[in-house]
Amino acid sequence: MSIEDAVGALDGVETVDVAIADATVRVTFDDERVELASIKRTIEEQGYAVFG
């Protein structure tokens, strides 16, 4: 599963933009419906490190 699919499946996530060239992911989300920690954990479960 891609990061876009995995993170995008979380309730409260609105957009997921991956920039492979920059090794970054930008996520727009409703913090009343999903916690940042859940998004980070989902990215890590896909095999990627999260910084910041």
C-alpha cells in the first residue's frame, strides 16, 4: 500500500501529497478527527522514518 493510500484512509485526513524528489509528505487533516501521532505511526508502518 502506498503512503497516500494508507494515510488517506485515516478518518479526518483531507489530502496527502508525496514529493519523492524531496523525500517529504504533506498532509492536510482535521485534528479533531485524527491525531498527528496516528498519521506518523501510519507512515512508519509503511517503512518510512518520520522527522519533525
